[in-house]
Amino acid sequence: MTKVAFHRAGIPFFDRDTFLTPFDKIFDQMIGTQFPDITKSVGVNPYAGSAYPKVNVYEYEDKVGIIAEIPGLNKKQLNVEVEEGVLTISGDKHSSFEDQGATVLRRELKQSSFKRQFELGDQLDGDNISADFKDGILTISVPKLEPETPTKHTVKIS
């Protein structure tokens, strides 16, 4: 059951996320410091439950696909870029709806910027990534690089 807190005269209104988010970050940093290898061994950071946007990652024979749910944005508010082998999805999720005469009783819609990063590694082609955004779903395709076949040559003995 969800309770709605009303603003009373003399009692300031605060929202839960604004209050708790700094504590969540401190907890994540503490766990990351105490168990620095957990991300490497698991493959993802299990304590970063607040990672946004949520994604599914798929591996195909010739590519890796990333599907991200990003509702409430349009293409102009979204950015996908690659720098030094790191794929970054970022955007501004700011709501333009504010009723000028109203008192906010509950605010659950996030109004913030976000950034999510993925290390591509040596086997993915960061120069030929394609992306599509439709109905709040971002689809990214990262092609795999063809493995280099070792070359063989004979060395002349003198």
C-alpha cells in the first residue's frame, strides 16, 4: 500500500528518492571498496540495482545486441557514443509538466540525466555501431570483429 504524504504548514515536504539516493551511493561505494573483484567475477555490478536504463544484452554469431527501455524520451534527448572502447548511452529525462498553481503531493517521475557505459573490449567493432529508437526502446547493434588469422612465413637462415 502506498501512502501519500501531505504538506502541512510549517513542515517541509521532501521526497524519498532525494533523501535516500545519497545513502544508496555511499553503500555502493562501500561494497565496491570492500569487494573490488566482484564486478569482474560476476560480469556486472550486483549492487548497482539503480543502473538506468535497464538493458538486455544478447550475443549473436556476428554481433552483440543491446536493448534498453527508455520511456518518456525522444531521440533528441538521447545520446549514444563510443570513446576509447567504451559505449555510452546518456540522456536528459526532464519532465516539462509542472502545474504552476499545484502543490506536489507525490513525485515518482524521475527528472534527471543518466549515463550508462559498456566496455566493448577487443572483439567488438566500435566504429560501426548502429542504433534505433522507437516507442521508448533503444536497440543497439555492435558488430563483432573478424578474428585475425595468424600469418606464417619462413625465415631464411643465413
